[in-house]
Amino acid sequence: MKRWLLLALLMAAALAQGETLRVGIEQHDYYPYYRITPDSPPEGYCLDLLEAFAKHEGLTLELLPQPLNRLYRNMLDEQSLDLLFPDNPTWARQAKIDHPLYYSEAAIQIVDGTLVLASRRGQGLNNIHHLGTVRGFTAQAWQPLLDKGDVSLVETQDIHSLIRMVARGRIDALYANPQVVRYQLGQLGMAGDYLQLDQQLPLIYTSFHLSSARRPDLIERFDAFLLEEQDSVQQLKSHYGL
């Protein structure tokens, strides 16, 4: 029997006895998908989904919020995490070189796009010179233009900072999920349509997955959970307006 298969079987047996499930998640406010910050309790679709999965499997969920770069280091090098969520095969490719990961089926489909001031919507690529995104995120739809140097990337710690920079004219647009930006605008006391998704600018349809460096058995069980609990998962999405 291959060593990895034996290890997976032993781990699965331990989990069946109620082992703690250690899940790395980014310490960031990306509500309604997830929010884990020092001054607020964990909440959001991703966290409720993880809790439902752990309950379904009889596991104790332990969330380990960390900066994005540290998450990949702990998953790939130190192997101190069982799972990472959310993740995607196209994210942080440099960090994953020589480190194959196992990925679940999509837990949710999302859109990452370019948001601009309402007055600048529809003006085209030629008016975007400085693009903002959250530090550690991959501006995948813009990568060809960033690689050519046609657009410069400005990174900040959070969405609030990006919104303020667009409002003050320090950047031309921000790249993020429109639902997250709309929520954050409300938190800042601004109209939900103050920044608008510009369909003429780069956007991408992507998805959130569960990943693991050493636990293919958990990935398989999560996929089975998504299939068996489709109605419950859909209710969670509806609860958060997703």
C-alpha cells in the first residue's frame, strides 16, 4: 500500500473519532463571503459552510485566521493546516510551485471585476492607469495588462482603503468582488452604487474551493457533502444574498 494512502486512512480513522479540523482562512473582511478581524466575530458564507461541513462529519472546527502569504507557507512548507478555504488553482501560483494541492469542487461561483466611479463607467481601458486591489489577491483578469506594464497595481490592506483611494482620485479603479464592495460602501456610509462594476473592463468568473496539501480524503468528503446537502448549501447562499 502506498505510504500516502496508508497515512490518509489513518487520518480518516482519527477524524472519525472526532478529531479537530484545522482550517486556515485569511484574516480579512471580505463579507458576505467571510469576515475574520481582530475586532469582530467570524461570520459569512464561507465560515457557516465550514461549520456545517464539520458538523456533518462529526468534527470540531478550528479556524486559524492568518495573512494570506502565511497561510500558504503553513499549508505547503510547515504543513500545520489540514485545509485552506477559500482557495483556487489559479491563485498564488508562485507560492505553489513544486507543491501540488488537492482541490474540491467549487463551493460557490463568484465574479471578480473592475469597479469605477459611476461618472467614469464606460470610458474604457485607456482611462485606467492605476488599479487597486487588496494585498495578496490576484488581479487575474488584469494580468496580461499588468505584465505589459500598461497599468500599475496599487495594493492596500483592505477594501475600505481602496474605496477611499478611488474617491480621492489616487487610483482609477479597484479590482474586487462587486458584492463585497457594495457591502463595504454601506459600512462607510456611502451609497451602494457610488462605485459600479464596469462590464467593459476586465472581469472574470471564478470560484471558491477547499484545498489541502496532504488530505485528499477530506477533499473527497467535502465534495460528497456539497452533493448530499445541496439544499442546505443553497439556503446558506440565499441567506447571504449570494
